[in-house]
Amino acid sequence: MTEPSPEFSVLFSTWPRPLTAAPDYFRDLNLDAVARRLVRPGDPGPQAGYFATLTDAETVALRQAVFRDLDDDPSLTTAIDRFCGTMDAVRALAVLAARAESRWERVGRNLQLCEVYLTAVDDLAGALRDADLRSPVLCALGGYLTDLTGGPGVRRLRSRLDEASRVRGRLRYGIFLKRDTVTVRRTAGDAGYLDDVRNVLRCFIDEQVVHDAPPPVASLRPLNHVQREILDRVAPLFHDEMALLADVAGEADGLVDDTVIRVDQEFRFYLRYRELLAELSAAGFPCCLPSPAEPGEGVGVTAGYDVALALARIDDADPAAAAAPADAVVTNDVALTPPERVLVVSGPNQGGKTTFARMVGQLHHLAAIGVPVPGTCARLELPDAIYTHFEREEIPAGGPGKLGDELLRVQAILKRVTAASVVILNETFGSTSLADARGLGRVVLAELTAVGALTVYVTFVDELSRLSPATVSLVSSVDPADPVRRTFRIERRSADGRAYAQVLAEHYGLSADGVRAQVRSC
């Protein structure tokens, strides 16, 4: 097999500079709420995987292939989860060894660390070997771990660790207490209190259960001062045996492989995201791996939704309620065919326009990190960047004002945007007059259309939905039988805001005829 490079990764096809800070658009798209479920302190793998959007299709394909293997073989997911849990114990033992105040505590922790580490690597190598893998990176990892654990150095160390284990098993000493004095003496294996207690309680003990029970998990807490004192007095009683243990512990120094450490951290990206997928699935929210869309093919999603909103509904759901959380979230479809590149979304306030815009942005971020996206079917492009413009609540005193701030932010986007970018502009220029909003919107959309960027433009200006063949008009709909009730569905049709206003006016008796009738009746 080809040995993985020193920078071998199950997250990246090439090793990038780690990114541990959320991108600027996370807050606008509510992706920060999703990140709080995925990113945990001390887990650099999930951070680098979730925050960094990708620009190479090879890495996206790598991650999607890993997700497919994990979906196909739940036992593999269980094995990886167990591996990561065991590596947590390895790290804890390394910390205990480094902080040990006693030489012999440090020796014992290092021996324990080696045994736990080799068990973790052996188990993962076996799970990868037994799985029907299609992911090239998991196949390469399985071969690497098999070679690693089967090498002459590790084989020799295993033999030495077995010898050390046999030596430890032969150590017999007694602790004798008399008033405030503790005496430690070498013994010939005399029966201790444990055997006495076992004999007294034998009639209450199921011997089969005792023998079949797994060995207890070793303590991951440092020794207290009494335990250290006892250990320091035991060591001189077994000079040759303790010297052998120290020799084996020294031989095992540097055993933990850098690639194994990195893989352990990076696997947590997949485990955390699969936990989120399981949570969504249990509540009735579908997810799928998107197909890559080449330039000129068009993009789309079926039954897409705002994943942050879905998680919020799950959190707020009443466990006793009959309806699933998914019943409270409306899904929407999107389909663009060339030359369509600009979605202009209009319609009544509080009708789901902003949620729809966030959904489109979320879809492209999630597709760009190689994970399943919300929806039943999706074909999405790989963006080189995602740009958002949402209303800012606070404008610093003495600044350019709200409109000036919007113009500066939009100008910054226009300077950087490319044909491969995704741009989400939500209620832009809503603080100005209709004429100015119309004029500024025309200029911005014309420039984005000329560049060819995939754009979502949420606006109250209907005319902007009819600018060019690249523009698609989407409207947040209402219930025809009750125009006051929003359906939160975004429909592909001509914008008709004035007709909607007329229906509302008639519903509330505020049409011209209705107002005249009210005046005459007064």
C-alpha cells in the first residue's frame, strides 16, 4: 500500500491552514446556532471541518464517500466512536503521566497508556479491515493502521508489554495498619481482605457473573498522597521487577503516532454531524448528500428547509405532542436552469422570505464542507465564497448612517464576488425610499448578473424581479381562502405585491369603497 503522508487527513485531500473562527456570514445565516451543536471545546477536527468552506471538489468527494460508508455500515460508526472514546483515555493518561509527582506513578501511567493506545488502534484497524469500504481515504487508513500495528517495532513492544504485565501480576505486597503507622512489606501472596470478604459473601455471589464481567476501567484520576507514599515504598521491595517496568515504559516513549492523533480528532467531525443528522431524522427532517453541479448545469433542492429553524423547533417541541417538529417547518423547492442565476424574493412581511434566503445560503455552505444538506434531493455548485448582507441592528454614532453603511457593505461584496460565489442580500436598501431602493437595486443586480454569481435578493420592490432572463421571481404565498394567513411557501410566479395589498385592504374594510362606506355610516 501507499503510506499516508505525514499530513494524512480524513478531512482534507490537501492539508490546509487550520481555520478555527466562524466565517462572517455565519451569524446572518444562523449557522452559528448549528455550530454550537457540532463544535465542542478541545475538538479541533470539527472546527476545521465545519468552518472552512472548500474550493476543491476532491475534498468534498472525500468527505461524502466517508459519510456513505458510515451510512452503509452502522457498526463502523460504532467502532470509530469507540476509538475516539479510547483515545480520550489515552490523552487523559498522557496528562496524568506528565503531571505525576512520583516516578513510579509516571511509569505505571505510561505502561497503561501504551496498552490502551494499542487496543484502540488494533480495534479500529480490525473494524476498517472487516468493513466493505468504498471510501479511498478509509481504505488507505485501514492499510496504514494494519502496517503500523504489525511492524517489527510494535511487535517487539507488545512482547515487552506482555512481559511487564506478567511481572506486575507477580507483585505481592501487604499494607499493615497500626494506629497512625502504615507499613508496606513484601508477601508471598497471603490471602487478603478481598478473599475473606468473598468467602463470607459467597452464597450471595453469582460466580459466573463475576468471571464474565469485563475488567474494571482503570482510574483516570491522579494518585493521592497516601497512594504515592505506598507506591514509593513498594518499589524498593521489588527492585528488579520495577527496573524492568521502567525499562519497558522508556522503550514505549513516542509510541503514539501523529497520524493516529490527527485522525482521532478529525473523525469527530463525522461523528458530531451524524449525531445532528440522527436528531433531525428522528424529528422527521430529511437530509441528503448533494450531487455536484457543474457550471451551466443549473442548481436546485427538493424539500429544503432552514436547518437552524428545524433544530429550534426540535428544542421547543413538547414531548407529549402528537405532531412531529417537522410539521411546524415548511419546506421549499428551488430549481434554476441556465441562464437563471438571480432569485428575487418578494411578498408580504413575515412570510418566510428571510428564512428562505438563509436556507439557500446554508445549503451552499453545507455542500461546500462535504456533508449532507437539508432536503430530499439536491444539486448544488461548490462556491468559492459566500457573501451576505443582512440588516445590522446598530450603526455606530458618527458613522455613515444606515443607507451609507449598506452601500459600503454591498460595495465590498461587489469588489470580491466572482461567477462561483453565492450572494445573499436580505431587504437591502429597505431604509430608503421606493425610488432609491429601485434604482440602487437595479445597479446591484445588474452587476451581479454580469458577473454571473448565484444571488438571492429579498426585496419589497416588485420590479426588480423582471430585470433580465437571468432573474427568477419568487413570491411568499398566502392562503387564498384567508389572505391574512401566511403559508411560508415560496412560489415561483410573478410578483404581485399590489394585488396582495388590495386583498388585505378589502379583508379589513380599508379599500377605497370600504373607507367611503365607513365614512358615510358615521
